[in-house]
Amino acid sequence: MNNRKLMLSLAALIGFGSFVTLNAFKNASKTPTVYQYMSSSSAEEDLQNIANWEEVDGSTPSCGTAGSLVCRYEFEGDIDAFESFISEKDAQYINGHALSRKL
């Protein structure tokens, strides 16, 4: 009887641990990353150059005065996936879908 209670408790603990672990990874993958455009060039080749972008968080200062050039872009994926994404988009698309814009 005691052995049975122990086995049930152990099974419940493993089940709960698996549930928490799987949900933690699921929620983490849905958080978009914010990338900031560090250049002031509006040329398409500069917008598509990953060297002009960096990952930022909420503590990073804003880009300043609002304008029409992309400042920050929200993207679900790492920097390599973001590089592929921006290389396939034109300047109008990148600027038009920006999270925020600068002069």
C-alpha cells in the first residue's frame, strides 16, 4: 500500500515536471525579438545589411525623433533568420512594417 502511494506520487511529480518544462520552452519560443537599425541610411542595400542591425531589449534607449526610417523591427527568430528575412524584403516593406521609426 505504501509502495503504491509512493509510485503514484512519483508519477504525479514527473507528470507535473514535464508539463512545466514543456510549457516553459513553448512560451519562450513565442516571444519576438526586437532588432534595432543602427544606420541612418535609407538605401535598400544598407537596410538589408545585417551588420547595420543589433538585437535590443526594453532598456535600450529609443532612436529619437519619429520619422519614416525603420528604427526597431520585431521578429520571431534569431539574428540568422532575421538576416535571411531582411535580405528578401525591399526598403518600403522594412520601413512600412517597423515597430518604430526614426528620422
